[in-house]
Amino acid sequence: MTDESAETSGTNRRTFLRRASIAAAVPTAAAVLGATLPGTAFAAEPAVGLPDYAPVPSGSFGPALNEDGYFVGQIKGNLYWVTDGSYQAMFLTTRDGVVLVDAPPTIGHNLKRAIDKVTKANGRPSTVTHLVYSHSHADHIGAASIFGKDVTIVGHRETRRLLRRDGDVNRPAPSVTFTDRYTLRVGGETLELAHHGANHSPDNIFIYAPAYATLMVVDVIYPGWVPFRNLAVSVDIPAWIKAHDIAMKYPWTTLVGGHLGRLGVRADGDLQKQYVNDLMASTRAASASVDPTPYFEKYGPTGNGWAITKTYFDAVTEEAARPIIEKYIGLLGGADVFTYDNAFTMYESLRIDAGELGPFGIKP
């Protein structure tokens, strides 16, 4: 590929990502989003209808993206965030260089563009000297390699083990690791890193910027939206639920959740906790009320045990999801998109983690 064709390909990709991300984007309150750097906002385009799903509440959207397909904003002081409408990263500008937290591949080289824009404006060095991994998943750190071999990568000890196992050249393993807590100090700025056990992944950590009352924890709280399907495809559902309480114990006023297009405020954490608690209660009620007899009678004679299991589980899931969808449409984006999947995972967790086995319990 020639340099010209490579540049054209990159421009086309950025244009596609920008259009895809901002098709339904509308600006939200400055108090939620942080200040906008001059020239970064892109005028929002008209919302595109989604005939198969309910309209997304306007408060779920973040700021409009610029022509390169990203938004960079100031959280407070020397702390900034970047989004492409689907993923988020956070960075600190220090007198010794930049500390970046996560490198989502969908943002990719726009991370460098955002950092260059900010540091040109505030007069600080633009070199990324430190890169913190929230966890090992490629969708959040898959662009780490673009920052070269001289960057110091910091992450949990389990993150290093997982990345060495995976052998992905785009995700170099951390050179600095910790087990429980680690304080990263660079150029007069501080980040407090903590591992509170498995939740979304075995290695997912909490990143707190105390000077700016900002917490970054990824794939736990989704400001303005219901959690991603199957309760964020988390490896430990009870621990993922507990992670909400851990997050809310931090004295943050701004949350970087790692996904979608806006920052979070404390009301977002409270609302998601309510969603999860309501879903748990509804799932328990559905498990108690749905009669398994028709499914055993219909498929038992055929010997198809999976058909019995699937149809009964589907019935419980549908009964559990229905009132939650009705309650949260208009409050959270995607309430009708992922609540069914979330209800199924909640039911499975209640069965296998909490021991609420229903018709699959100890035989009389």
C-alpha cells in the first residue's frame, strides 16, 4: 500500500467511525462532560431511527465528535478523557510526560491526536511515558503497541500473566505490576491503583485520581445505559455486583466507565445499582412463579434434556426481563436491547452461585 493510499484508507476509516458514533449523538450538560477544548466539537447530526428498538434517552448520549471521529475533554486540571462514542480512555498531562490509562483500538491513533491537541494547548510534554492497563481485554488496550517500546506499562500481576499467555504483539505485558495497591507518581501527578478481586475480569482494577475526584473502572458502571449483555460478560457475577458498592465507596464526582460516549456522575452509579437490584428481584420472582411442568411434559418423552432446559430457562428469563424493560425504557439506553441477556445471566448466577436451584434442586 502506498503512503497516499494508506492515508486515504485511514481517513476513510476515521470518517466511518465518526459518522457511526455521532449519528445519534447530542451534547449533554457541561457539568457531566467536562470542558471542551477549542475546535474539538463536531456538530451533531440528526438522530437515526432504530425501528427495532425503543428510542435512546437524550441523556444517554455524550458530546459530539470532531472530524477525526473523537472527542477530547478536560475533566479537571491536568486530567482529560477521550471517547469515540463507543470506548473511552483517560490521561494525565504532567511536567515529565503523559500518563495514559487504556488504549482502545477503536480510538487508536486518535489518542495521539487528542494528546497532542491538549499538550499543545497547555504547554506540557506530549510523550506518553506511562500506560496503565485497566485489565487485559483487547478491546480496551489493543492499541498499546502504537506508543512504542520505551513506555512504562503498569498493570495488575494477573494482567501480565494473561497477556503473556495471549501473546498479542499489540498488547505488550506490563513491566510494572502489583497485587493489591499501587501508587503511580509521575511529574507531580498521582494515580492510585487498586485491585479488589475479580469482577468483570480476574484482573480488572480501580484507577483513582484523588486530586480530581475521578474514578476510572471499566465494564462495571455504564453511565446512561444498561450494562452490556450478560452483565458485561463478567467472569464473576456476584463479585461484579459487589464492585458497584466498592466503586461507590470511592469519593469520586466523575466516573470514566470505559464505554460509550459520556462520563458518569454519582447518580449514574445509583441508577445502575437500582437496575441490578430490580433485575435480581424480578429474576427471583420469575423463578418462583414460572411452572416448569409444561416443558418437562412436552420434551421429556423425547429425551431432549436441552430442549427442556432451554424452553424453561427462556420462559423464566422473559418473565424476569419484562417488568425491568418497562421500567427502564426512557431512563437507560438499551433497556430493551440487553435486559433479556442480563436477566438470563442473573438467573444463571442465582442458580449456580447462590444455590437457588428451583426445579433442579435436591430431589425429594
